[in-house]
Amino acid sequence: MSDDLHPLVEVADETSARPAPSQAIGVAATEEAEDAPALGEALGGLARSGAAYWLVNLVNFTDGIAYFGILNLLVLYFSQDLHIPDKYASIYVSIMTGLVALLMVPGGAVSDRIGTRNAISVSLALGTLGRGGLWACAKVPPSALTFCVLASLAVMATSTGILQPALYAGVKETTKKRLASMGFSLLYAIMNLGIVAESLVSPFVRTESGLNWGIRGVLGCMAAITLMQLLVHLATYPQDLKQEGKKEAKTRVNYGELLAGRFLFFIFILLPVRTLFAHQWLTIPDYIFRCFPKEVADRYEWFTALNPFVVMIGVPVLCHLTARVHVLRMMIAGTAVSAAATFLLAMPPNPNNLIAYVVIFSLGEALWASRFLEYIADLAPPGQVGAYMGVANLPWFVAKVTTGFYSGAMLAHYLPKGGTMHPETMWTFYGLIACISPIGLLLAYPWLRAADKEKTQ
């Protein structure tokens, strides 16, 4: 275990001047808003940020293709190709996605320790191995299937657990402070661009109207893309850079500060609405395949591509338009929009309702998701972005794991194969769960904003 994981003893002057997360809630989003550059200036500045910033985003783009290209089909691959029952298929996927969030904590420390370039290299190598192993699972003997599946998922989770903090750190290293907000917004948007690209191509690879390689063929293509990106990265990415040439002292992470009251509440109150993200790959695939005709199911990826398409466009635009809006207000508004959209599925299945749900849910996501990343990165002392991002993603672990343990049973009960289906009831439950996030943030708003006064005392 890295020494950076031990309690903080003493911090350099620049680091010690930062407020603790418990004090800083409600401050970071407002103090620098006055200095926010114009949209054209921000985009122009990022265009001139240098090769390293765009190479980070190239990895971000191709991994968005590969990771979500597999994730969006994983439950279907387990049930249709590997003949794993619904209950276990959702649990396996939840274990993998939960491990991703859990491993971001040590993964962030690893990234801080070995540097962005090396962390991305290790991640892509593991991603190639894990995704290739998952593709090979269809050919292993039944007695070895469970081990092959779980081992491949564990390697894939480790890969992403290292990669995500490394990408966040890479953006902070390669952008100036005034451009950080738009830098993180573009990182989020470009990841979604990768998802859009994958979603448009995947049906052509998978169905008989194209190459007819099936779901397994898509998985093989995703493993190949990861391998090619690894080779490009090794050949082109420069040695690690530090933001604006500043030397960053190696400091030990104070997890006591990280787990302080307001900060802990802030990250965990988002857990209920985050379950809706997990349902995008745990529930939506079977919902579409079981409740809609074949011509809709054959274009399933096109429906799911609406989410990243809206987010890809909406994040940078909404980030600029709301740069002066307090981060807590954005959290409340964004989570409320995403939660409310779920009730569109609490009506009889209809393609128009499905499209409306995806669009509105995505606009809610665009309102708050990238601002959350920017906020956590701003809180992190120099050299500790990875560790802070890892801890901030712990609620993802809880959301992904717990959602999988009930989503399969809910599918079996409300959307049984060949039985009477009641998707409206299922989605009503899920919408009510998601509403806990905006309501909790709204009720706690005075307490969270009180940190502003504490900081000035």
C-alpha cells in the first residue's frame, strides 16, 4: 500500500491553506465564478492546451467506446450467450461496476504515485486483458465459466478503477485554472461522444442487417479498440506534466478530512439518484427487449445513444450558462430533473415516452455531473486529485452493488419472460427512490451553506 494512503502529518504551505472539505462545501463554486472566461475564450484556450490534454481525451474517447460498448450489452450477453439466469446476471454486472467505484480509492492513489502516463498505460493493458477474457468466456467449458466471468470482470474493474482518477488528474495537470471548469466539462462530454459512436456502430456489428457477429462480436471489437489505444498511448503520450509548471509536494492524504460531516453527506446524498444510472445497464436493456417489438429492440443501442448525445452537447453549454450558479443549486436542480423523468416510464411502454425519458434524464445529468467532478478536483490538494476523486466515488460503489441485488429480482417479478408484465409499477418505485436525492439536498441546503460563514470566521 502506498505511503500516500497513511494519515496526513504535515502539508506544504499551499496545501495547508486549503479549507477542509467539510468547510469548503458551498464555496468553490462561487468564489471563482466571477473570473469564468467566455465560452469562445475557454474553448480556444483548451484548443491551445497542448498535445497532452487532447491525448488524455483520446483515451477518454476510446475507453468510452469500449467500456460502455460492453456494459450496455453485458446483461444481455450473460443471459443470451452464456445462459446465466437474470438474478445472477445482474449481480455479476453490479459486482463489476461496484468494484470500479471501490477500486477508484486505491486506483487514485496509484495514479498519484506513478503518474498519469504510467497509470493510463497500466489501465489500458488490464482493460485489454479483461475485455478479451470476457470475449473468450463463451468458449470455455461450463465448469470454468463462473471463474472466467468473475476473473474477467475483476480485471476490467481494476482497469477502470485506475483509469478514471488518472484522467481527472490528467485534465488538472494539462489545463490552466481558469479553464478547469470547461476542461472537465469537455472530458465528460467527450466520454459521452465515445458512447454515441459505439451506440451507432454496435447494431451494425451485432445484428443480421450488418455483420451479424452478435453480442460476442461487439465485445471482441471493444477489446481490440482497447489494445490499439494502448499502442497509440505508449507511442505518443509525453512524460507527466504538472499544472502551470508548479511543483507539487508529495503529501499524505488526510482521510479524516475527506470523511468529515458535510463532505460525506454531500457525496452520499447523491446515491439514490445514482441508482438511475445503474438501471441504464441493469434494467433498460431487458425493459426494451421484453416490452417493445423486435424492430425497436434491434435498434436498442440507438435509444441508449440519446443519453450520451444529449449530455455531450448539453454539458459544455450548460456548464458555461450556469458558471455563476452555486454548485448546490445545480445539484438540486439536476437531480430533481433526472428523478422526475423516471415517472415517464411509469406509464404503459411507448417509444415516445422512452425517448422523452432519456432526453429529460440526460438534461438533468448535464446540469450537475461535470460540476461535481470539477468541485471535487478543486478541493483536492496538489498531487492528491486521484485520491479525492476515488473517495468521492465511493457512493457509486454502494449504488451499483445494491442496485444489482434487487434489480434482477424486480425484473423477474415485474417483467417475467413469457409472463404478465407490470413495468409501470417497477419504474414508479425507482422514481421514488431517486427523489430522495433532490429532497435531501433541499432540506440540508441551509446546513451545507452554513460552511460559507464558518470559512470566513
